[in-house]
Amino acid sequence: MSTQATSAPLDKELQDEFNPFLAMAKRFDIAADHLDLDQGLRDVLRTPDRELTVSVPVLMDDKRIRVYTGYRVQHNFVLGPCKGGIRFAPDVHLDEVRALAAWMTWKCSVVGLPFGGGKGGVICDPREMSAGELERLTRRYTANIMDILGPDRDVPAPDVNTNDQTMAWIMDTYSMHVRSTQTAVVTGKPLSLGGSLGRREATGRGVMLTAREALKRLGMRPEDTKVVVQGSGNVGGIGAMLMHREGYTITSMSDQYGAIHNDKGLDVPKVLEFLAEKGRLTGFPDADEVPNASQVEIECDVLVPAAVENAITSRNVDRVKTKLIVEGANGPTTYQADKVLDERGVMVVPDILANAGGVTVSYFEWVQDRMGYFWTEEVVNSRLEQIMVRAFDEVDEVAKRYDVSLRLGAYIHAIDRVATVYRLRGTFA
Ligand code: NAD
């Protein structure tokens, strides 16, 4: 679990506040109460459909065998095959994989994709492994979970410390076992291997689109709007660039080393060039340096936390001065901070909606692979826009109908969709 701005041990209360599984469970319970879901259905939707733990023996470069532990959790298949990333990290834990799998069920449901949620991981430290060791680990892990994988069963994607090369190895291993090329078994692949145009920018684009829709509700215009973006990677960097192109004034950006700030606006293309060249933002001319911990406290109209979990918490929420928060990262706002923001009337576009652009274009990749026909970037972007705008409208409508925040509206909408389909399908016996 990443925690912002603290390295001291956390007391029990803060540990609970920072626990992503508890954060999701709290929001699930409130949404289920609003929907008046019966206990049986709540139990179905809370419990993962399937959890697989595998041991993964790998021949290391020094010819010794090391055994790693891998997981794949399929939270719910009611809407379709499971969808969700695979991470390689020393702190992978079954509880966390479970929570992330459930999160994916709600995210796919909120944007109306025909997928359930899944997540996987292997406990390992990729920084200490050679490319050959990582390839052998990936292939053996894939072989060990392949009975539950497949374009119609479960479709993984990259996550922490995995990338398009990892997906190419998974696709190849799966294909060799089934004796036919099955590009649709994973998404986030290289373009030459069945990847989709527009996938790299998709999450940032979704952030830009949902920010635009929220701004309309608030009666604000991009050209009068100051934006602070936490993170400069795939989501934050691309999100900031796309918002800059739409006329927003991006006043602050950050990376893991620190934040930069210029209230008159940053030249985002130059900032990203500087970052690519120097490997960090600090030192960028024409901007002040700000410690990461206080970046979210910079006064602005829109705050886009797009880096880490638990960026806005009970500890700093009182100092957050913004009108709108668009959650590019997963879980950047804690449940306790939510309540304060709600009371203060700060609009929050929740992660399961704001960053769903990525999984939406992953869905497009899966569709294109199954058709064997690839779309232009314009087609990808315009279909992404249609889906994100429709999802925003639907969540906004549900939030108004139940008189709740957009976050609860998103959970109610997502859970209701899965519950409705579950009732239609019935309980298989
Ligand atoms: P990334 O690795 O490309 O970028 C992360 C950025 O955050 C980097 O610029 C890094 O320097 C910065 N950072 C790290 N610690 C920081 C700190 N304490 N303060 C400020 N900046 C810090 O990762 P990403 O793909 O952009 O993902 C960011 C978040 O978005 C994660 O929560 C991820 O789960 C979520 N997300 C990503 C996608 C996607 O498609 N990439 C989709 C959905 C959700």
C-alpha cells in the first residue's frame, strides 16, 4: 500500500483509513444499502468467484531453482470475462489482489463494458531479476494459471512492474499451449502484436473528458480554470498535456522527487521534455519548487491526483483548496476525506469513473483482436469519448436520483448493473 507523505509507522486508525480494501468495502456497503440489496446478493457480490494460488518454479541464471508464489483472483464473471492487471512486486498480497479484482468489477460495470473484474500478481522483486528470469517467471506463471485464462474467461493486462513485453510473453505462452495465435487473451500488447492505437493515452484522455463534463456541471470554462496535477507518468503526464491543449492552465505538476508550481501556468510540453531529458521535474526553469506533501494544498480549481493511493486523507483534507477533484489514480482519496469534501461541496469524479478510459480502450483492443480488424486512432478516440461521456451522464443522473456524491452514484450504478444481470441469469445449480 503506498502512503503519501508519511514514512512513520501508522496507528491502527490510520492503517484502516489507508487500507484500500476497507475503503472499497465501506463504499460498497453504503451503495448496497441505497439499493436495498438483500443479504444473499451482497454476499455474492462481496465474495470473489475464484482465487487461484500457484507456485512458480523458475530456473535462475545461476542454474538454481527458485519458487515464487503467484495469484489470480476472479472477482465476478456476471457481466463477462474477467479483466484486470498482473503485477510483479515484493509486497503482492492475496488480500490486496482481492480488493483490486473487486475494484475492476465496479470499474468495468460503471462504463458498461462486458467484463467482470480480475487481478493477478507474483511475489517477486523484478529489479533483482534479469530479463531472462522475468521471461521464464512470466511464462511459467501463465502456464500455471492458464486453465482459468482465455479471451472468453479472463483477460489480463499490465500493472505495476509489468508492461507490453510481459503481455507479449503471456500471449505467446497461452497461444503455444492452445496451438493457435490468441492475441485477445491479454491487452496492453505492443501495436505490432494486436495492441490498439490510443491505448497509451487512453487513461489520461478519460481524465480530460470526465474533467470537461464535470466542469460543465459547475458552470466553469477550461480557459478560466487552474489545474494542479499530481504525477507526471502515463496518467498525470498525458492527462496534463491533453488538458493543456484544451486551454486549461496547468499550474503545478509533480513526480516522485517533488512538485513544481507557477500560478501563471506551466508550459506542459516543455515540462514533459525536461522530465524526459533530466529524469525529474525539479530544476525546471520558470517554476517554484514545492515539496510533494504540500502540492495538494495549492489553491486551484481542479485537482488531479494521478500518482499514488491515499493522497487526500483526514490529515490534509482541510488544507485542500479546490472546487473539483478528478481521480486519475486508484484510491487517491480516503473514505474519511470523502466525507469532509462532501460536506464542503467539493465535487469528486471518482477513480472508478475518471480513470476508466484505460480499461475501455483495453476492451477496444480485445474487440479488435477478435475481429482481426484494427481501428484508426480517430475511431478509438471518438468511441472512448462516447463511452466516457455516457458513463458520466449516467453516474450524474444516479447521484442526483439518490441525492448522493458522484462517488456513491458510481458505486450504486455499478453494483446495480451487476446485481440486475445476476438476477436475470439466476443462480446456477
Ligand atoms: P506511472 O508509473 O506512469 O506514473 C506515476 C507518476 O507518479 C510518476 O510521474 C511518478 O514519478 C509519480 N509519483 C510517484 N510517487 C509520487 C508522489 N509521492 N508524489 C507525486 N508524484 C509521485 O503510473 P501511471 O500509469 O500514471 O499510474 C498512476 C496511477 O493511476 C496509479 O494509481 C495507477 O494504478 C492508476 N491507473 C493507471 C492506469 C493506466 O492506464 N496507466 C489506469 C487506471 C489507473
